[in-house]
Amino acid sequence: MAMGGRYHPRLVEAAMALNDNALHVAEPLLKQHLNEDPFDVAAIRMLAELAGRIGRYRDSEALLRRAIELSPAFTAARANLALVLYRLNRPAEAIDELEQVVAEDPDNPGHANLQAAAFGRVGDFDGAIALYDRVLKDAPNQPRVWMSYGHMLKTVGRQQDGIHAYRRAIDLMPALGEAWWSLANLKTVKFDDSDIAAMEAALGEPGILDEDRFHLDFALGKAFEDRKQAEAAFRHYDAGNALRRTKLVYEPDETERFVDRSTGLFTADLFASRSGQGYDSPDPIFILGMPRAGSTLIEQILSSHSLVEGTTELPDIPALARRDQSYPEGVVDYSAEKLRALGEEYLKRTRVQRRTGRPFFIDKLPNNWAHLPFIHLILPNAKIIDARRHPLGCCFSNFKQHFARGQAFSYGLEDMGRYYRDYMRLMAHVDRVLPGRVHRVIYEDMVEHTEREVRSLLDYCGLEFEPACLAFHETERAVRTASSEQVRQPIFREGTEAWKPFEPWLDPLKTALGDVLDTYPAAPAAL
């Protein structure tokens, strides 16, 4: 940022604009400066930070790599690169960069926090927890590090330790909304009067950040729902969703058009012409469908089998699909060699998540429903399981859930209904053109007739029945989703009717769902 030993006024102004989040002011200033001095690594890093803030992570990565190429000892730029790689779901690469960053700047707890999160992303939970232990021993008054530590403890099933970590974060920073929501998101913590008073007081603080506000609203919604105060609960859920929706870009028409295009492209004739192509590995088991439809329960059941390893919601199928800018149209022209190569690359990319020698593994990213035809073409021997739940129960469960990332459709009742309907449309199409390809698990049937449904699920996967699959709640494994604590308990029926007290406020959802609501669990004939 210095030119001739002094700070350039234009960069000072750009930095101030970035601090104020005035990105439209900062960007032209930075670009003008770099036109005059294209080797100013500080300006390159600032432009990369701006790109990252608006979600242009690949642009940010390219700029940061340029800054490091020009100045290999630019540790701050390398730390930014590690964060961008983590956000691009490339945690192994982030870890490689962080090794050098931590060696050069060992006293920065933020670097260690990101390193631990990246360890967790690749499944090295012991390494992540050990790192958090070390960081918090040296810097015990870091509320966000305590919160991240709580996330990791929750993941490995150390619930009480996780609660302690979240409570410690709140003690240090009472208005830290995400810590309050993290407690609520355990689904097993009941807030007392003092907790509710503390959250309401935090909401009333002047200058509270929007991120803290919507997290607090979601947490208070859970608190009042537990007390069976549906109106107060819905008021907070609605406020949290409305505010969160302002931070996201989601166009339901785009989802509808995508499904229209997919149903037109992926015909029975196309699939017949590609029979025998793709990569023939039987290793993957995909669990997909709507979020909050029971996918984590199915994963826990299957992961209790001696031949199946549970991983997490893997980002690799969307990454491979979206690599082609003409997707989904471009897929129909792929050669047999390309389809095989893509399937093989998927197995290679996901190998980092596999920690055991079990022959089968689970990818439970719900949103993979949109890529189901692509999955079939590149991995024709993979198992595909559709987790389906009553539309009102499923959609309202999404509405009261704040997701750390993704699921932008879930913050509006009408958007949610349209998304569920589009999911049903594509699944119905696949059932017509590839009959029997997908095994469907109806959540309510799994709750009411557990053994029957478990046996049917195992039979579809070609697995012998094992009693451990019925005692799934006793299986010790890491679970990284919102249902982590629920699947560590026996199946309970209360969740199937949790939406009913909120029915007076669900008319926009019902209207958007239309006849999908009437024919559940089947799809309407005209869909």
C-alpha cells in the first residue's frame, strides 16, 4: 500500500470503503490504482477481499495467487487464500497453505481456528479438537473459537462438552447470536427463563449486527416452540427468516426452469443410449432429497452396517456438474470416455473423506436431487436413495432451521413450497424414465415401521441385515448435520406432527405446494 515510503491516498480511501462495506466505492478505486501499479500486492489483496465478500471466490483465489507469486512471504495474502480455498470446499488445499501461514504467524488464533475447521471438513476430528484445545489454552477468551470448538465437539458426540463450549462463548460475548442458535440447534437443550431474557436483551441492544439478530430470532423461536407458545415462536422464526432472506439471492423461477430443462433433456431414450457407460464403481450410496427429510437418519442406519462408511454432505457432484457452463444441456453430448472420467474423478475427489476400509460410502448432500440424472450417467452402479417427508412437516422444519450455508430457498414459505414441488417434479420424471432406479424412504413409514423399512433399504443396497442397523443410535461416529443429536436417540414420533401447531400461518406454503400436498407421498399424475 505504500508508494515512495508513503501510503497512497487512493488506497487509504479504498480501505476505508472496505471497512464500511461500501464495495461499490472500493472496487473502482482499487482497479484504477492497479492500472497504474499492477504489482502492488497490498492492492491486489484488497481487491481479492472485495471479490470474496461478494462470493466471487474463484476471482479472489486468482488474485491472491498473483499476490503470493509476486511476494511469496506475504503471509496475510496466504491466510486469505486458505480461507477462500476452505470456502470453495477445498479443505485439503487450505490445510497445505495454513501449514506455512501458522509457521510464519504462530500466535494468531484465527489461523488455528481455520486450520481446525479444515481438519474437521476432511474428517480429522481428533486433529481439530487437539488444535482447539491448544489454542484455547493459550487464548482462553476467544468467544468465536469457543463456539467453533463447540461445533466440533457436537459433531463427535461430546454433547455436554459442546454445550459447555457454547455457554463459554456466550459468557464472553452475550450477544453472539450464533452461539445461542448453536445451543438451540442441538435440538435437546431447553432454554430457561434466564436464557430467554438474555436473548431478548441481546436483541434490544443498539447496533446489534444483523447476523446476531437473525440467529437470536431462530433460537428464540425454538425456545418458545419448546414451551408450546406457537404464535410467539412463529413470530421469531418469521423475523429471522425475513432478515436472512435479505442477505441471499434466490430466484425460484431459476429452479423451475432448471427442472424444466432437465426433464426435457434426460429422456428414457437418452439413458438407454448410454447404457453401460460411466464409471462402474458400486462404492457410492447417495442419499438425496429435501433437507430435513430424514437423510441423516438413513445415513446413521446405513453407517451402522459393517460394510458402509458414513462421510458427510459432500460438495463434489455439484462441483463436477457446474464445471460445464452449459450444464445440464452439455451433458447429453458427453462421450463415453468423458462420463467414465467424471465418475472416476468423483471417486478420487471423495477418497479424502474415507477413513475406513469399508467398501461402500455415503454421500448425503440433499441437493444432489437436482443432479440425479448426471449421477446416474457417470456412476450407473451407485445406489440412490430419495429421503421423502410430508411436505408441511419437511418445509416447516426447514423454515425454522438456520443453515450455515446453502439452502437459500428455505427462508420463505412460498419459495419453500415451490422448491419442494420442483424436487417432486424431477423425481417423478426419473421414476418414469428409469423405473426402479431410485429407492424411496418415506420418513413417516420409517418412524412407524422401522424394521420393515430398514430391511427394505438394506435389500436395495445389496446388504445383509445386521441388528446394529436397528440400534443405529448406539453407533459412535461423527455427524455433521443439524440432526446430529437426534440420530443418537431412538426414533421418536413427535417430529412427524411438529408443524401442526403452526398451521394457521402456513397458507403461503400450502398454496405453493398445490396438489403435491394432496397426493403425498406420491407425486400428482400431472406433475
